[in-house]
Amino acid sequence: MEVEVIGTKNICHAAIASGVKKVLYASTSGIYGHSAMEQAVTETIVVDPKTSHAMAKRFNEIYLASFYEEKGLMSVSLRFFQRIRIKTRQSDGYPAFHRTGKGK
């Protein structure tokens, strides 16, 4: 967690010092906890990280939002999910994406 958080802090300060206007942050679908495996992800799904990695990612999303309020640095956080494969077993990951991967 420490490397993730300190790294994001350093990126934000370097961006401001360099005149960068926006930061793209690679987050994770892990911030949804088990909810993302049980239902489709919508704007109202509860954020419930279960691992230290997911907690650090969520912390950084909040940090980036506060950094915008304090310093004006815009950011976009992308929450990546498991990659989609055409031939995938239902037990390999997120059911909603399996349906998409199978062309349904």
C-alpha cells in the first residue's frame, strides 16, 4: 500500500510542478469487492474493497479528488476488470463480462 500511495502523491506533485493539467490513474475493479462478481456494475454499486491493494487504489481515487479541490489537478480513474476471452468458463471471473465475451 505504501508504494501505491506514495507513488500517487509523487505523481500529483510532479504534475503540478510541471504544469500538467490531468492525470490518468489505473485503478481496479477490486474496489467493488465481491459485488462486481454478483451483479452488473452500475453507478450505484457499493464500493467495498476487501484487499489491501483494492483499499490503496480506492484511497488514491479519493486522494486525486481532493487534490483537484486543493490544487486544480484533474484526473480520470479507470477501474480495470479482468480481460475478456471468447472461450471462458463461468468460474474464471465476472459473469457479466462472460456473457459479453460469448456474444450474448
